[in-house]
Amino acid sequence: MLPVARRVVRTRRELADVWTIEIEPEGDSFAFLPGQFNMLYAFGVGEAAISISGDPAESGRLVHTIRAVGKVSEALARTRPGDVIGVRGPFGVGWPVEAADGADVVVVAGGLGLAPLRPALYRLFGERHRFGRVVLLCGARSPKDILFRSEIEHWRARLDIEAAVTVDHADREWRGNVGVVTTLIGRAAFDPSNTVAFVCGPEVMMRFAAIELESRGVRPEAIHLSMERNMKCAIGHCGHCQFGGDFVCKDGPVATFEQLRRRLALREI
Amino acid sequence: MIEGMERIIREHRFFAGLDDETLAFVAGCTRNVRFDAGQYLFHAGEPANEFYLIRHGRVALELPVPGKDAITFQTAGEGDVVGVSWLVPPFRWLHDARATDLVRAIGVDAKCLRRKCDDDHNVGYEMMQRFVPVLVDRLQATRLQVLDVYGTSR
């Protein structure tokens, strides 16, 4: 469980405060499941849990997308090619993409929540024939805060995917949807009785997205959310990320709305 | 003509499942409308005498701000209804509605429908059951927008 020193090989600024960094994997490859995370160590600063945002089919590339919100994430986000950081992982329970075999898939992403969902999207698109309708609904604060915008445009051009974007606030230059991402759920075409949903974003957004999906008829056990808590050890020993009777690092971060519903309503945890 | 309208309204998401009698009445109060990009469906403060079932295109719901560009708080698209204030006094629009691209819609004569709601409370209750969720959804969406859940970009 010691961090392995790895070199940053590429960085890319996504938004004003969001960077994607690519790290050389240990050996030739780094196998992970969509939705899993690594503990990244900025030496001399600290360690943080960061979701893997790259394509699981490209095991030679280890990609993370980071919002600079604190000292550790800021140090990680501002690394440059050639810098060395520590890597532990992968950890956690990921998106159950296999459970969606033969079903419609609805992916709801809010803000930076698209980053942990992107590996699942790559898998869904890469094995498109296995699924029914695939719907991607993205929400962002404003047009300049849309993560992976050019990639979303590329996905929107595909005829076998329904992709929609909405922003909470916009000026008149924006020609797209305005409103919270939950408003897109009612407009999307899918069969609720045979749908698996993956939702990631701020917790309050996920709660209302899950409620909206359920009100459309999606079973709560088929709605999967990715939780975020303060993760330290990442192996369920330290207790920092305890959420009810579970540890988000080990038992999550992905869990069903059925499992989480009661806890999401509790203020104390 | 009316039969065609009945079919269109029956297929519209907002009035899905409407009973035949009410559907026939609503259809009698409707007309086909079209708005070019930039054209207003209505302005804040005007009498709320016609609401719209959107069939194609996108409509920006805006709050006019003196001296500044209007603020878009929501957009409506195919399958949505634009205009709720026709149902409650003082029957005036509370915001602007602007077509952001070519919009094709069914305009519903709100005065005609209000009279029917007054005369037949079953129809009035049916309308309330369909329009109150629009208001609740909009209130909930506004709460989330106010929370600014995605944080601030620097």
C-alpha cells in the first residue's frame, strides 16, 4: 500500500480550474474498472483520492481529471510533464457496466461528475451492440464550465447515442438548454422498466436525479450513484470515509440508490 | 381540421392520457403557430391569453433585467408546455418567452379554456393536475440553481 513513483507524461487544461493529467503506468499496463479511483500523492504536500477518467481499454494510459480546490489537488493539477507523483490503486467498486447488458443505459453527469463516468462511457460506446438505447445527460454551471466539451460534441454526432447538455446559467450567446440536469431526464427516450442508470455529480444533484429517474419508473436498485467522501487509507481501515455502516473507499464509491436512499436523507453523515 | 388537432394534442407529451371529451374541447380552442428565431411568444406583464404546446424548436424563458440582457432561467423544447400563468389570477405572464430557433407549436386559447374550467370543475381539476407539476418542477429546478451545486470556476 505504498505509493509507487510515476512520471507525468502529459497534461491538459480542461477548464479554468480543471486539468487532466496522464501518468505512465507501472510496467506496460494499468488495469482498472470504470468508476474506480487512485490515491495520488503530491510529494511534500499530501495524498488525495482521484477518479480515473481514461479509457479502460487503453491500459497503457493512466488518466485522471482533477479540479484544483485545495492544496493537494492544486499541486496535482499543476504538475507538468516529467514531474513525479505517487500512485496507489486502483480502489473501490466501479460502475456495473456488465449489469446493463441488453438494457437501456442512462448516464447523468453533473459538473466534474463526468470525469468518473467517462471510463464507463468509453466502455458503453466501445461495446455499443450490447446495450439498448444509450442516453447521456450532462449538466454544468455555465457554458464555459462544460467538461470534455469537444468530446461531448463528438458523441452527440453519433446516431446511436442520445446526448444532451444543459447549463444552469447562460447568456444569449448560448443556444442550448438552460435548466438543471434533472430537467433533461423527463425529455429523454428510454424504457424505464429496462434501464440501468449511472449518476455522478454533487450529492444534492445525484439525489434529485435519482428521485426523478425513479419517478419515471427506473428501479432504485438499477440506479447507481458514485459517492464522494474524505478518503485517506482507501482500504477501509482508517474510517475517514465511513458512510453509515459502509466505507466509501472499499464498499463504494459506486452504490445503488436502493442502498443509499435512507442515508442520503440523513444530515448527520 | 379539429380531428387533426385532436390527434396532435393526444400525441403531445403534456396532454398524454387526456380523456376524449376534454381533448375535444381543448382542440376546439387551439391553432397552429410558428415563431422564427428571436421572435417572442409573449412578454412579461402581458395578458396570459394563450399558452403553447411546443412541437419543435426551443424556447428561452427569460426574466427581463433593466439595463442588461435578459436572464434565461430555463429553456423549453419539444413536448413541453410554455405558459402557466393563464391559470391563476391576475392572468398575466411573469416572464418573457423567446424562440431561440424556429419554433412550431400549438397555441391554446387560454380565455376559452379558463371559461371551460370555470363551468366544468372536472376540466379545471384536470388542468390543475397537469400544470401544478410544471410549477413544482420549476420551483425545484430553481432551488437547485440557487444552490449553485457545481461551485464557482475561478
